[in-house]
Amino acid sequence: MSLLLLGSIVVEVVLIIHAIKTGRNFLWVWVLLLLPGAGSVAYIAVELVPELFRSSTARRTARGMKRALDPGANLRRYENEARVTGDVASRQRYADELARHGRYDEAIGVYRQILTGLYAQDPNIMLGLAKAQFGKGDATAARTTLDELVRLNPDFRSPEGHLLYARALEVEGNVAKALEEYKALAPSYPGAEASVRYAQLLKAQGQSAEAATIARELLEQARIAPAHYRRAQRPWLESAQRLAAGH
């Protein structure tokens, strides 16, 4: 028996098992049995491919491929939407995308344009502005914007904004305040970045033992976390491993 024929039989058996286990119409079993090769192609095309592209993983992969092939597609689309509709939401999306592309001065300009009227104190727009300012390399401007955000919106909560505030303080050289902010944020931050940055700053200040302790605690929590969390946080967890080992 040739390897090609053997492979075809194996594929048919696997597809029949899949059809039965997933409750597909039993006619598929007959199609697969009576139409070797063609039946397998039909089953894959009709049943498996649409299911694959409905999955969130497949959609994320497709989006990633699209961005890789045409990284400016979203920027062009959001620019066009902002120009045509002119509403705050579309201009905010455009500013966010400009910042993602590293065009910080343009992003800052758009954010400032929409921080007027009813949206003059909008916390999400102010946070976008602070992120663009920090990305540009102006930590003091970012920290000032965040201070104003908190003053105007005392009930607003954003782990991302809190982390940005701590980072801005660190870049400004206000180490004591930065450590205080990292310490307050790390236990509740939805990811490993805050804890790792806290440990890294402690180590830079000569507090290696405390930094290693924080890193080991983070790694222990990650060990029992879902696999998708560990995958998403891999770069930070690898940094934590180095800190835990004293490197």
C-alpha cells in the first residue's frame, strides 16, 4: 500500500471520528466512506474551514497577518474616518493609531484638538495624550497630564494610567515616589509588568534581595495561572526569572 493511499485512509478515519464526536449530520460519514478523497475535501471545506475562521485565535492570526502585510491599513482607515465624520470617537481612534505608529507629535496635536468643549476633561482622551507624551520622551509632560487627569476625574481608575504614572516618575528621577506607586499598583495590576518594573527599580537601587523576593512571588502566582496568561506575559516572566536568580 502506498504512503499516499495510507495517508488518505488515515485522514478519512480522523474526519469520520471528528464528524461523529462533534455531532455533524450523519450523512457526512457516508460521504467520507463512499467518496474517498473528494469527501474529505468537501468536509474540510464545508465544516472545518468556516469553523476555523470563526475562532478568536484565527481572527487574531488573520489580523496579525494583515498588519504585517499592510501595517498602515488601519492608520489610513482611521484618518479617513476622522476626516469624513469628524466626531470625537473617530478622531480619538486616529490619534491612538498615530501614537502606535510612533507619530507622537501628530497624535498629541489630535488629542489636544478633541480635548475641548464637552470632552475637555475626558479621562480616556487625557490618558491617550499622556501616553503619546511619554512615547515622545517627555515624561514630565506625561506626568503633568496624569496629575491633571486625576484632579479633574478623581474617581477614574486605570491600571494602565497608574503604571504610566509610575514610569514617568522613574524617568524623571523621582525614585522614592516611583517605588511607592509601583508597590501600590503591583498586586492588582492585570499582568506581570508592574511587578517586574517594581523589582527592576528595587534592584537598581541596590535592594536585590527584595527584588528577587518579588520576582519569585510573581513566578509562583504565574505557575498556577492559566496557560494563556503565561503565554501573554512570557517576556515579563522571563525577566522575573532573571531577577529571581539574581541576574
